[in-house]
Amino acid sequence: MGRSVLVCAVLVFALSLISCGGGDEDERAREESRYFGAGIDGYLPGESLQDWVDHAVQVSVVTVISEQQLTTLPTPEGSDQPSSVGRHVTLRIEQTIWQGKADVYPPTEVTIGTWGWTLDDGELRPAGRGRYEVGRTYLVPFMRTQDGWTPLVLSSIPVSGGSVESGFPAAREAYADLDGLAIADVAEQLAALKPDPLLASLVGVPAEERWAAIAQAREQATATAQAGRIPTP
């Protein structure tokens, strides 16, 4: 399945989660935070800097230089939810503050699928609170997919004046430790972290294949430990 289709499908699911809430802002934030923290496409965790070191290939400061409206996704039969319109944005990498040991890294410009719009009674309405907006700067942990690169997390992490902005939408829960933190401090914290030894050799494995590879590696490690050759990781 291509990245665009995969991301758009996940965004539709996320929109359904958010739109079916009771209207309470805190409950909505919890739903978004839970969803974003699961990692894009539900493949990998991304709530902490340790998750980034374990699962991302690179962490960069980027600027959104363009966006493209995609086709309207069909609404499931019998659903009263508005239609969803996908979106691509192109990110230009301005600064890379951390890299894992991988064979390949993101290019200078990366196009990703992200929050688009809902189409309700012919009117486009922006979808998602953690949006990537053209002209703005963000902090992005990149992971590899089968056909390119995408953020490890769905919610954008805005950057201004050399620091993560205070009070950005996802900071309420999932990324509270980043709220207001200088990019230099983020880089220092990332540099001090070490990936899970079991995951270090899998850093370049595409996200779609990664969970299976992790499970296999753990099974092998457990079998070896039970044979008495090494301790269980």
C-alpha cells in the first residue's frame, strides 16, 4: 500500500475518533494525543525522545514550503461523517540535530501525507489541530517507509526562535517535555540517549515491516537466552 493511501486512511480513522467525541476540549485533546502518540499508521511509538532514538532515522528542523490538495476520499456507506480531503506538504530540511546509524537518510526535501480538510456541505474545513502549515517551521523525527519518508508522529511540533513553541496542541500530554525546549537542548538530550540494542540494527527497516522484524529479533534473543548463552534483553 502506498504512503499516500496509508496515511490518508489513518487520518480518516483519526477524524472519526475526534468527531465522535462529546465536544469536551480536554477529551478531544486526549483522543488526539493518544492517536498521535501511537506513531503514524499505528506502526511505531513516538511519544518520547527515547522512542525517536529507537525508531526514527533522523530528527530535523524543517520548513513547509508547499502543499497540495489531494482527491476527496469516499465516505463509508451509511456514515454521517463529512468527506475527507487529503493533503501533501513538502518539507525542506533546514537543520538535522540527530541521526541514527542507517544506510540511507531523508533527502533535502521530503513530501509527506498529512492532515487535510473535511468537506461539509461543499465547504472545506481544516482537519486536525496539529497541522503542518506552509511557511512555518517544525521539529520532525523521520522514519522510513516502503516508498519514502514520513514523520514518526502525526502531530506537528512547531519551532520558533530556535525553540519548540510553548503550548502547541500535542504538548498537553504526548510531548509535554518538549514544550518550550530549545532545539539545542533537544539535540543534547537525543545525543545522550542510546537505542535499544535489539532495535539498533533495525533502524533502516521500513515501518511497514518493522514490528515483524522486532518480534522476530525478540524471539531469537529469548530463545538464545533460554539456551543459556546470553541474558534476556
